[in-house]
Amino acid sequence: MSLRVSLSATPIAVPSSGLILYIFGFFLLVHTIRRVQAWYRLRHIPGPPLAGWTSLWLTKRFLNETFFLDVPALADQYGPIFRIGPDKVVCTDVDAVYGISGVRSDYKKSDWYTIARISRGGDHIFTLIDAEERKERKNFIMPAYAGRGVDHFEKGTDRALAAFMDLIDRKYLSTTDKIIPMNLEEKIHYYALDAIGEIAYSESFKYIEEDRDVKGILAVNDATVPLLMSLGNYVSFWKTLRTWPFYYLLPNDGDESGFGAIAGHVSSIVKKRLKPDADPKHDMLQSFIDHGLRGDALKQEVGIQFFAGSDTVSSLLYTTFYLLLTHPAVYIRLQAELDAAHTTTTTQPNTTPNPTTEPTTIIRDAQARTLPYLQSVIREGLRLFPPLCAPPIYKEVPAGGDVLCGRALPAGTWVATGNQMWQGNRERAFWGGDADVFRPERWLEAGFGAQRLAQMNRRVELAFGSGQFVCVGRGVAMVEVGKVLGELLRRYNWALADPLNPPRIRNNGVWVIRDFYVRVEKR
């Protein structure tokens, strides 16, 4: 019997063009139905027509860095609540925002918060969505943020501020014969990064000492924050990015630059502190450890201090500096108050890593808080340039839905609670005809302790969130701002290096002031 081997192969069936069109049409139909359903749920909420169908409208605004400017115009056109996406609305009513964030509110953080995860690990206090998990985490970290069991925040602030002033004295002092422009935005950011290191870990990151962008973190931050804001509407993208193999694209401890490099540095600090023979410190990291925080949770909480703490503080500092340098009457009055306070009260001695020939004295936080005009300047700077007025900071409507500003919202709707600050802090009906003017006197005219002042503070303090979502680092930030403004303005004279070419202000998630070159002279 002979064997026959057939070399013929069965032809591979190739789908016909008709079948391909059928499959494409099916998915297009499903997509269209879902779009219609999403549009229909919020059809009664006014807003730009395109926003009801796609998130591209919102993405374009973030790419153009104009969304914070669009909100007031949209509020004027559509009212205090309007649609900005298929499942997203903005609420500009202050009372409604406070209600959403109340400690007894059933609203929760939306999945939007997950874009702020800084590495391949888990969550930190900002990204924790579950209320019970967030409450448990606060038990570990709040003693440190409240200053209990740690050296006062002033000591770390003083070390970083003293190093900053030493840098100015060594490299950037101008005279009548020689102008040495200094990029104030850059140097304040260096200070803020080193300060959070000193406050939280008793260790500087050496930005001021080396006078450069160590490990390229600022360059990476500048490039990625606009991307985060623009793609923040596409949560499914971020969820996919955190799955194998895509999570290898995320920052990692072994990176030589950027977020990963800083995360690696933070990890090394944590590991050293956890060793049995480690020298205990009286700082925030030690407080976390002493209260039982361990593992990835400890690493995440230490890491977020670096990123969140530095961006917001530096933003408030250099925008307020810009307002002072462009309003000479305010500048002169504040400097006079600081001079009078310095000559009539005792300041706190301090030392620098590289002491100058003149002993360094730095204003106390307690003293700064008693200076009415300084505090008015800080409040007015916070009013006009709240650090985070562009990120939407979505909260999710709870089961059963809710009614905001007379509009019914179905469960699952995302409500932007962060975008009302720019609009609310410049609302003429509340602040008056000079709402866009930098005028700290309005806070003195309101009368301390009066009802009007409480109403003003209530609006401005939304910059730090409220209720169950309040910023845990608010106290640290206000210590820094008062001391830095108070000391730098008392010690030096400041002016724009080239008034005919003023700095350029942008908002890509936080405020950015490009080409903010100043002339600094010793007083």
C-alpha cells in the first residue's frame, strides 16, 4: 500500500469587505448608542453643545491652558452649574461646593484623582478614593501635619530660607554698577523643594546649594503636568497605563532623572530611617513611622509631600511676589510694616549651611501672623492667584442623585469643585468693582472678626479644599509663605530686571511665570 502526502493547503478564509463593514458598523452603532445615553442623562444641564457629546471640547481647553479663563464666561452664560463633558459638570456656587465637601456628605472622590499617583505603587492621601481608607490613613499622618511630636515646621523652613538668602548674597546681588538678573520663579521653586525636604525628612535636596534643577525634576514636571491635565478626562487611559506591560512606562525608583529619580531618593531616605540603628529625627517622616505607617503606604506619603507641597507653595509665593513688584504702593507699605516689626520685636536667630559674615535672623511665624498688612497681602495673593484653579478636582454624585443649584444630577455624575475659585474670587457682585485689582486693603476694611471678613475668608480658603477633602498640608504652606515673604522683603529691595519685557504668566495646572527675572539689592 502506498502512502500519498498531499501538499495542498486549505485556503485561509479572508473576511469579505462586506463583513468588515458590518463589524465596523456594529461597533459604531454601540458607540453611538452609548454617546446618546450619556448625552441624554444630562440633557437638561446647559453648556457648550459639543461638550455634551465628547470630552474633546474640554481637552482642547486644557491644551490651550485657557480653561480657568473659560469658567467665568461660561458661568455668566449658563449659570452656576453647566456641562463640560458627557458626564461632567462645573459648579461655581460656593455654598454648594462646601456642601459637597462636608464631613457628612455622601459625595466621594471620582476616579479622576488616580491620575495623581506618582509611581507604580499604590495610593497616597490625595488619591485614596474610599472614605474609610482615607480616614484610616489620616490616623497615621495627621499628627505630623498638626505638628504634634515633631520639631516645629519653622526649623526646616528656616534652614531652607537661610540657604536661599545665602545663595542670593553669593551670586545674585545687584548694585548700581552691576545688574545680575535672577530668575525668581526658578529660585523660589528650588527653595520650596529644599524646604519640604528639610521639613519632612530633615534633609535638603540640594537645589539651592547646587543652584540647578537636580535630576531634571522641574523640566519633567513642566512637560508632564499639562499632559496630565489634558488627559485627565480619559480615566480608562490611566487605568490601562497601570496594567502590564504598560506600567513599565511609569516612573520607577531606578530612573536617573525625573519623577522616578526623586522617588528613588525618597525610598533611600525611608530605608535609612527604618534601620534599627538609625538616628531618630523629630520630623514628619519619623512621625509617620512612629504612628505605624509602613511599606508602600509610607513611601507614597513621603513622596507626595515632595510633589504637592513644593508646587503649591512656590506658585503662591512667586505670583504674590509678581503682584507686589507690579504694585509699588503695596510693596512700599508692606516693607514699612516689616521694618517697623523688625526694630520693635525680637526675631529668631538662625544659621545657614554656609553662613555669611552677617548673622542671620529670620522672622518667627508667630510674629508674621500678627502683622495685619502682611496677612492681607497673603490673602489677596491667594484670592487673585489660587494655586490650583485649573484642575477640576471632580467629586462623584452619590447613589440616588442630588440637586445642585436647582438642577437634578444623576448618580455617577462628576462635579468639578476646583474650577470655581478663579471665577468666585473675582466675582464683582461679591468683591466689588475692583475685584480684579490687587488691593490688600480690602481685608483691613472688612474688619477682623466681622461677618464680612468671614465671608471673604470662606471663599478664598477653598483654595485648600474643605470638609472631608481639605488639604492636609495647609498649615505647613502658610508657615512658609508668611516667613518667606516677610524675610525676603525686609532684607532686600526687589524690582523687575526689565520692565519693558515683563514675565509671561500661564496656567498648565499650576501657575507658571516665564522669564520672571528680577534685580535684587541688599538693603
